[in-house]
Amino acid sequence: MLKGSVLGPMVLCGICFIKSRLNFLSEIGVKDSKKLTPKRRSELADLLKKNCYSLNTKIISPQEIDEREMKKITMNRLEEIKMAEIINDLKPDIIFIDAADVNEQRYGKSIQKLLNYTPKKLVSKHKADDLYPIVSAGSIVAKVKRDDLIEELHKNYGNFGSGYPSDVKTIEFLRNYIKINKKAPKIARLSWETTKKIIDEELSNKKITDFF
């Protein structure tokens, strides 16, 4: 089953600091973005953007996420491709990356094959945003960017919550939208089981009274 947000884009970020400046991350309290309040994440994101050597952010739309099914590639593979694009743009000497694959070494090797240069070192680890402040930094910037994009979407669609399947407000919005409009909104990931299930329940299933 696919995990992650059912509404809105996916955001990935790579961020670079000069090695001698890495202490700055600990000094300002950079840690796993999930352990920070939205306000603190926003404050840290501003500091990181002002003090980093370079950064690159990729916004992957729901349509691009859904298109991977036609291309017969997994969500992990899509992330690998996008992460490699970020790394190729930044060209850091040493890379720390949060492994999306159950096999962290395999994930690192897959990304390395997509690079157009040879870094000195690539570390691919599970829960890297908990282990390495530099990974936490990229995660913070990505999370704040996604939150900002969701806020913009709220202006057009109304408050649908976080966009995650675990959010009752998100599911209620998606179900009501499909019921009224007879289709999913453009901000929905059609390849997600959550979306498919609601479409099936609201549009495909027939009540017995429909035949009289």
C-alpha cells in the first residue's frame, strides 16, 4: 500500500553546508522535522535558507505521481529519480540521504547509478533525519514548503486538513468532493488506494433502489 499524503504534492529538498559550518545546525536546534512545532519548523527553515551553501527543492505534483503507474515505476523509484536530480544539481562531495527502500544499501546504490558525477561518499540510512542534522535540515525545508503549498490549496478548495489519509477532515473533504463533482479533485493522487476506494464507494457501487 502506498503511504503518504493523498492530497497535494510531494516535496523533496537537498541542502548543502560547508563542513566547517555544520555545527551551526546543532546550535540552532535542527532535528527531525516531525519532532518540531510548525512555528519552530518555519523559523528554522528561514535560518537554514539564509545560512546554507546551496539548496534545491523539487515539487512533485499528484499528476506526476500518478503517471509513474503508466511508466511502471514504483514510488521509491520516483523518489530515487527526483533525489538524484537534486544531487546532480547541488553536486555535494559527501551525501547523507534518508533511505526510502527497506534495503538502505540498495537505495544508496540505485541513486549513485543515477548521478552524473562521483561523490567522495554517499551514506544511505533509515531514519537519517533522526541521525544526521544535515538530513533533518533538508526535511525541515521540504516540510515547510509543503505546508505552505497546502495552505495555498486551502484558499481554493477550503480547509481539507493536512492531506493525509489519517486525517478525518481530509477524508471527509475527498468523499464530499467526489460525491458532488462525480470525480476526484486535481489535488488528489488517483493512484492511492484511499482515492480509489472512495471513488468506488461513491460512484461505482449501486444501491438496489437504483434499479427500480
